[in-house]
Amino acid sequence: MKIAVLGAGAWGTALAWHAAQLHSVRLWARDAALVQSLRSTRTNGRYLPGVLLPESVDVTDSLAHAVAAADLIVLATPMAGLRSMTQALAGQSVLTEGGRDAPPVIWLCKGLEAGSGLLPHQVVAQAWPGIGAGALSGPSFAQEVAAGLPVALTVASSDDRVGHRCVEAFHHHAARIYRSTDVVGVEVGGALKNIMAIATGLSDGMKLGLNARAALLTRGLAEIVRYGTALGARPETFMGLAGVGDLVLTCTGDLSRNRTVGLRLAGGESLGQIVASLGHVAEGVACCRAVRDSARQLGVEMPITDAVGSVLFDAVAPREALVALLAREPRDEYRGSPTDTQG
């Protein structure tokens, strides 16, 4: 099987490493200097240090070469680059040479598009109408995947061909891939867990204890379910890998960039300082603004998201945001159906 991975960040590099254990892989990066470094050292010192890429991984800065004769294309760009990357792919005539159908496309990014508030599958549908596509998500740190440690992920698509092709590509060695048709649920779970990770980072940074962390995880999951079901997701999706699985990992794991943002905000650093020094994208920051705006339009109550947004964008001190969160009126834990928009 021939797999094109577009984007040589930490996750793209890790997935290329994993796929290359069984398949032919081409790894594309826009930065020619990074491509040259990867070719000469076989390591990605910028994003995934210490991981040796197999010689069989063909590293390139030519998009046409990367996707030529590919059986599956993996978009490993941040959410902010998804639309432009998909549009660039749609214009690649090499994908349909000889009358062949364009290969399925899956994406790894998690979030909502800034400005439009669209989920990834909506962005892809606009940028490349009719393409078979899906989201690959779930609890996964790139460093562990590239170390060959066990991981379980979910691929979500309304096209059976996409799900089966993704399983064929990545369900081997220490990785298990499960299929789902709930694209909205899988994408919402992957996006909003990053906001909750910032919240738990803030809590942990203020040394509020494990009880507070457990409460944030639980009520954070309730927010994710409310928001997701308001968009048409199935509630049971949030009990799976792309829901509670990804939430627990990102909110408690020391490798979580979004949790790190919360920890450092609680320590007194500015958001600008933190983002500039991370070296990686923390998707929860941009996602929080988009979700906060979208939830208000939907009439979905999101108190934790609002609290995180007030710290990120409204210059509210972390402890002040916490006080406002604790001052909310008492209520029943469960109110009506799982799709109840009030929490």
C-alpha cells in the first residue's frame, strides 16, 4: 500500500514511522530545509527528536511527487492549514492520471476553523467536493506512537471505503484502528478535549488537587456531549476513544501541549510568551474562541469553556475565573435528555 503523509510535524512524522513498518510511505513537508535535514539525518529534531525514520520513507517537498499513485492521503497539517492544503490537493492532476479515482483522504487535525467555526469535514467538503474523506482521532501522543507503544484510534467517515482503507494502512503492530460513521462526534470530541486540557492545566497549576481535576474532567465531558449532540453527534461516541479516551489522556498526560498552556498560564506567563515558546501548535487556544462563539449561537451552556476563554482572551486571572465557575447556581447533575443544552 502507498501512503502519502502531508505534514512533517510530530504527529505526521510519527504516523509515517508507524505506517512504514508495513507500507510504502512518502512524507511531505513545505519547508525545504526540514526536508533536507530529514533526508540527511533521518530524524526530525525540530518536532520529534530521537525518532529514526526508516530509510524506506521517501521525504519530499514536492506535493505532486508525494501523492503520485497514493492509495491513501493523510493530512497532518494544523487546523489552520487544512483548507489550503485540501485545495492544493484538489488541483493535483496526478491524482487522477489514467482515469483512476482520487484516493481517500483522512486528516489528523482537531479543532474548528477560525472565523467560520466549521468542523474539519465541513472544510474539506467545501475545499474538495465529493472526495472520500474521514477523520482519524483518539488518545495518542506522537512520541509514544513513534516508540512503537500500544495505541488505539478511531477513523470516522460516512464512506465505508475510507474506513477500511485506513484500517488497512494503520491497524498493525501496536496500533488498533476502530471504525465509526459519527464524523461530527469524533471531531467534536477531538476538538473540545483540548479546551478541557487547558482547564485542567490551570487547575493543576494552581495546585487545586485531584478532586478538582476529576470534577473538571467529568463536567468537561458533559459540556462536550451537550455541544456535540446539539450538532447532531451520537452521545455514545463520547464514551469511546475519541471522547472520554482522548479527554483523559490530554487532560492528565505530561506530554499534552494544551495542558502545558494551562499550567504555564497558572504560573503567571502570558499567552503570547507560551505560544511563542512551545514550538508546536496548541489547538485548544484557537478552538476555544471558535467553540465559545458557536455555543452561544447554538444556545448551549459551556461554563468551563467560557472560563477558559475569559483567561485566554479577556485578561481574567485564572483564580478569578475559577471563583466565577464555583459561584454558579446549584443544579441537578442530569437534566432531561442527553441533548439538553443547559448544564
